[in-house]
Amino acid sequence: MSPPPSLTPEEILRYSRHLLLPEVALGGQRKLKGSRVLLVGAGGLGSPLALYLAAAGVGTLGLVDFDQVDLTNLQRQVLFGTGDVGRPKSHAARERIRDLNPHVHVEDFQTRLTSENALEILRDFHIVADGSDNFPTRYLVNDACLLLGIPHAYGSIFRFEGQVSLFAVPGGPCYRCLFRQPPPPELVPSCAEGGVLGVLPGLVGTLQAAEVLKWILGAGDLLIGRLLLVDVWTMAFRSLSVRPDPRCPACGTREIRELVTEEASCAWASAAEDGSHEPDVPQWSPRELAGWLSQGRDILLLDVRGHHEWEIAHLPGARILPLEYLPEGLHTLDSARETVVYCRNGTRSARAVRFLREVGFTRVWNLEGGLLRWIEEVDPSLPRY
């Protein structure tokens, strides 16, 4: 890093509560001002990261996000307001940060982080905070940081649980030491499927921000070699030791010398978000199904979501049989009857159709795009969630 810049009188007043801390003081605040932090993702984790790092006086914040603000984001992504719905997240985030602290310089990358652009984007930053929500990006951030010699603050969330650590620091482990490779696609649910308690990313992202600030200050007990586990439902915190793995292809044997996107998990992540399915699953579009139903065709509509989702909205005349109970409920289904299976976005129902086909149901189809696409194309009166 270059010599830390000095503070203006206005900045001294703004950061006065930091300056009263001997562990931060004037020298530490100048370090924060001279630092460059990249945030990968401006969503649930990126929101508290951006707000608290900007408020703390980090001089330059980079934002990498290609998405737009959706109404469903606002339950947890406190960086945005209702008026931001439909806007690019990176643009809305930049405006919010500048309003919070005009002394912070924001560099906006409205793009998806890929193996082609990651090194170019990351190379000018001192530390990366990973707020991504999918495995391909997590591995990409880890590998890029190792190749460039940049640490990264890791965080992940699902339902009520979160994880935090600091990876790619000399002498410490990396993400691949903990998770050598992505899990099988069928074991990778998304927040769109499983949900997340809104306060959880606020807590986890704030813990990530704390790690970033401590690393910049060069003080405090960092989460190097430790994985912090958070469960907000039971309000339990515990820490696991993570040692560098000498066989790790990223930081051990150094076999990874160029960036590669984990395509299988990436495809699954996309499917989880947009409701697409694997090509061997037969399907009907919502309009096709609506046409057959209007003609009085005898079709069983099988809803494989949970009962809590059924209460929000369901198709008239449908029957519910949650996916996890499908094997034991097989005897209640008629294999000779035409059956269309649906869920929220077509992902879980695709798994159900595949299973039913494998056990002998030949007249079963997936509803393409699920309930969300049905609402969009057939019945907008049903609530979207």
C-alpha cells in the first residue's frame, strides 16, 4: 500500500468515535481511507458489507453485481429501497453509499464475475469480501485471490445458518482446503428454494465487514484458520479449526494456475433461480396446461412444495405431496392418470418428475417455470413470492 492519506477536518469529526479507540486512532483511520476493498455481490451479504465499510471510512469500494433489484430482495437487502426496484443493483448501491459517506470512492462493475474478467477486476484491490450466493463464484473468488496474493473475507448463508472466515492469507487455509470441490448439483439448494431469515445476512455480512476492517488495521484476532458458524434460530455461535491442506490444488500443490468456472454448479445455480430444468425431464408450458384444462381433460395437478408455500398460493384443484414425502406417498398416486407436477419455479418438480419416471410413471410432466411462470402467463391474480 502507498502511504496512508491524511484526513480532512470533516473526516476527523465524522470518524471521531473511531479515533477515540486506541486500537484504531488517527493512524488506523488513515489506513482505512487508503484501502481498496472489492465487494463481490451487492445482495444480502453485500448490503451490510457496503454500508458498514463505507460508514467506517474505507476509501475505495468496488462493487461487482450484474443483477437488478427485485421486490423479493427487500426482505434482507437493506442497501435498497422500494424505489430501487428494477434498477441495477450496482447503480443503486453506488448512490446509497455516496449518500451515506461522500468521502468514499465507489467503482462500479455491472457485470458477472467470470474466469475471463476476475483477475483484471480483482488485481487492484487490497482485500475482497465475497458476498456471492453460488458455488462457482465462491471458487472463482478463492482461486483468483490466491493467484493475485489477495485475502478474502468469506461468508455464506442459508435459512437460519451462516459461515464466516478469512481465507487466502499467508500461512492460513483457503476455501478449497475446506471444500475441495463443489457438492453434487442435487445437494445444492438455493435461497430461492429454501429461504433465508432476513436478519441472517445482516449479521453474517457485518461479521465479514469486521474481519475486513481488522485486516486493514492489522489488529485484532482474525478468523484465519477458523470457520465461525452462526445459527440465529438457536442463537448459537461456534468456531471450527481449519488447517491448510498440503494437498489442496489451490494453495497446497498449486496445481490451479489459471481460473476455471465450475460449470456444473453454475448450471444448477441458474436452474434454481430461473426454474429451468435438465433436458431429460418432459414438460408442459403453463399455456399448454391451461389449454388442456379448459377442454376438461382429466389431469392431476401435483404440488410438491411444502405446506407453508401451499398456503401462500396454489393451483385450483391441485393436490399437495411435498417432495420429501413423495416416495412414501407413491401408493396414493395413479400411474395411469396424466399428472403435471409443479413447484415454485420448476426445479423441485423436475426432480419429482424424474423420480416418478424412474419408478414407472410414464404419463407425468413438469410444469415449465413452475407456479411463477403460471402466474406470469396464465393467472396473475395469484400472489407471487
